[in-house]
Amino acid sequence: MTPNRHDIWSGPIIGYGDASSMSAGGRFEHPGNFEYDPQAENAKRASKGKSPKNRSPITKQHSRANSSAAGEHKTAKTKSCYRTKINILEQQLAKAARDKTMRADAAKRLRYLQTCLMRLTLALSTHTGDAEEYLNLVANFPFDEGYAIIHEAGCVIVKSDSSKHLCLKAVASESKLTLGLSGGKNYWIHRVEATCCDEYIGRTWHIIDLW
């Protein structure tokens, strides 16, 4: 074989010095064709005690049982997760349907009280009595069933049984009347204020619309 300067087998041995039968600057002998014999390799490993161990039938049976149990556990866990997601979805759909109904009912109550407010404001614009007489008029207004009328000193509150905060409120203070829709403590959705004016034609109420 013609030596090739790029052949790793023909290069000098660097750093070995005089080692057994080769010296520094000697050459490796090219190994030629090399064939791997698996049987010989297995025999060699068996002689060293590294041969693969044969599992007994009982061990194999236990392994199959463990594998089957693991598969069943995984399937049960997947079904449980799927059932949980379905339950969450059903709960959210039920809540959405309930909220839709509640919003529709709340919108209906709001429209009804707005209509009552408009009519009571019109009545106030033609009212010629004092504030207490107007509060009595509000308390005797023909509200629909399901609306409670609370008549206190200087105040009338009209509220639906199914509403927590929304109410129609009329408040009198000296020569001023406040009428409007309230959404809670000190919160007005819409209100009007009227000031009593004693003119030559009689008592009238000057209304200021405060949206």
C-alpha cells in the first residue's frame, strides 16, 4: 500500500519514546479489513458475567400486570380530567343563562321605573301643593305588583322585591324636592330637582333636570 501523507496510520508516534517494540517516529501497522462478530462478542461478555439475564415467567407476568394497571390508571385519569372539564363547561353555560335572565329582568325593571319617573316628573310640573302633598302623591301612585312602597318622614322609596339597589326615590327638604332613580347609597342614575316658587298665580315648582 502506497503511504499517503494524510493517512493517520502512516504518521509518527509522538510522545511514546521507546515503548516495547516501537520507538518514537515508528509507524502503526494498518489494521486492514475488520469484521465484527456478534457471537464472539456475546461469548466474551458471557465469560465476564455480563450476559443479559433471562427473566422468569413470573417476572414477565408481574411486568405485564404492572403495565396493564398503569394503562388503566392513565385511562381513568384522562376520563376524570375530561369529566371535570365538561362539568366546568356546563356550570359556565348555566351561569351565562342565569345572568342573561337576570340582566333581562333588571333591564325590564329599569325601563318600568324610568316610565314611572317620567310620569311623576310630569305630575310635579303641574303640582300646586307643598312637598309633603307631593310625597303622598308618589306613595299613592299605582305601581305594579311586586314593588314595595316605603313612606318615611320626608322621603318615599319605591323598590322591587327582586332588586337589591335599584329604586325610585322622592326626597323633600324645605322648599326643594328631589325625584329620581337611585342605584344605591348616594348614587343617582337619573334625578330631577324642583324648587318651590310662590308667584302671583299661586305655588309652582321650577324643575331642573339633572341627568
